[in-house]
Amino acid sequence: MLRLSWRIRRKRKLAILRKRELNQMLPEERRKKVTELRAELTSIRTSVKSGGTVENPARIRELRKTIARLLTVDNSPTKPAPEPA
């Protein structure tokens, strides 16, 4: 019997937004996206608290991580432009 390593067996989840997409967004777009994702997260959490079932429970984790990524990119200092010598 051939044993596969955990890396091969484990499927990789795709992120809602990729790092390249986050860096290309304007700060206003990032803030707007954060509010949209927070609203979606709130609605999912509300349905869970009221006793409903969630179609995709992993979506909660994806939303939290994506919001954190957006806020991290938004709060990180930008590289200053190189000064001419």
C-alpha cells in the first residue's frame, strides 16, 4: 500500500483575495471591502446564534482571515520612493 504524505492528500483552500490583489487595491477600496466582509461575517454569525445552520462553516474562518489580511496591508507602512542621488 502506497502512503501519501499529508501535503499531497491535503487540499489547499483558495483565499478570498490574493496578496497581489490586496496590494493593487486602493486604500478606499480596501476599507470598503472590509466593511462588506464584516457585514457578511455578522450575518453568518447571527444565523448561527439563532440556531440556524451554515452552508459552509469554513467560510467564517476565511472571512476572518481575509479581514485581517486587509487590515494588515492597510496598516503597513508603504515603502518611500527612492531619492535621486
